[in-house]
Amino acid sequence: MATHSTAGVQTLTRPDPRSTGGSIGGDTGRAELQGVLWDMDGTIVDTEPSWIRAEKDLVEAHGGSWSHEQALALVGQALEFSAAQLQQAGVRLDIRTIIDHLTERVAADVRAAVPWRPGARQLLAALREEGVPCALVTMSEPLLADAVAHHLPAGTFSHLVTGDRVGSGKPDPEAYQLGFDLLAGDHPGLRKDRVVAIEDSLPGVTSALAAGVVTLAVPHIGTLPPDERRTDWDSLAGRTPADLAALLPASDASDVVPVRP
């Protein structure tokens, strides 16, 4: 398993001004929000069109064809899986070369103009202001994750979990488990039922649910089958940390465990 440096992405240390635990919600009678795990592609940034364009161009350059339906089937999947599907479509390159080519194409688009999803930056900023720690959990690799993180204030994410850091990508729970473990290492007392994962794809919500964290789906490209274990929103626009805290299972005062910032 490869490792990834988070240089330039600082760990949040400023406590929540409304509590001693770096979480929100307890002062209003709700369960306290202790952390948020964010998907990136399709959730924070609208990079899926760039991925689809890069896939189509690569397959056609090798004499094959790539349909919109084939592209949609790869949304949210691990890059190794996606590269293997492109090989089956006729791309005569090894897995690593395909991943590097696609990532470089999409990162170049992001560097030219970041396609933010509605409300994502505003909610990230509000969480940072409240002192709620966030980690990025993406199947993209450091080149693209760093390009996005570079356009956000330092300290927005405590950690970047990228596809190269896990042995099994989404829909496997490993990525979200790692994201939770990293936040828990910084904030003793962190609980999975007080941490929300925000996702847009079926592989992503499947991974988050399997990891045991509270799961919010904000579908973007394509639809998701109904699942009573998660909450669905149409958009993050206008949403606040308090809205995320309202998704947590109810608890009484004796159930609240402060999180050390």
C-alpha cells in the first residue's frame, strides 16, 4: 500500500468556539457532529465530465468505442477497476499508465478552472469555522486531490485519503475506515455514529455504509437506488453544519462523549 504526504494540508487544531469538544449540535439538544468525511469527484468538484471525456478520448485513440453507459458504470469506482474496463474496451496500455494518463488529463482541467459543486465550498468553510474536522476520502490519486485541496484554505482537510493509500477501493469500506481512523487518531473519543460521510455515487455510499459511518448521498450523475440506511439530499447548496448534525442518530445527554480537539 502506497503512502501519501499531506504537506500543505494542515490538521485542524482550533477548537469550536461553542464547545470544548470541537463538535457541534450538543448545545441544541442534537447529537454532536464530530467529523465529516468527504468524497471529492462529483461531491466537491464536478470532475465526472472530465473523467468521461478523458476515458472516451483514450479508448477512441486505441480504435475502440466508449458509450455514455459504460462511462456511468465507472463513476465512483476504484481507478484500477476503471483502467481494467478501458483495457477491455481496447486500450493497449498497462493499468498504471492508464491511471496516470486519465489523472493528468483531469488534473489539468481542474488547474485551469475548478468546477465546484453547489454549496460544497461554503459547507466546508462553515465546518472549518465551527472547528469540525474533515478528511477527504477519494479514489482519485494525489495529483488530482492536491490540485483540488490547493484551491481550498489551509486546514480545510486534516487528511487526504487517496486511491493509492488503500488496498481495496470503493465500494470496499477500507477507504472510509482509514479516513475515520486518521481523524480518530487526532481526536480521541471520535465515534462512527457522530461522523458523516458525504458521497454522490453508489460505490461511494456502499463503502461509507459498510464502514459504519452516517451516510449522506448527494447524487450527481445518475441516480441511486433507495436505501433507508442513508439520507439523500438534492444539493449541498444552503446546507449548514447544523443540517449535518441533524442527520445523526438521537442521543441523550449521558451518551455524549466530548472529542478532544
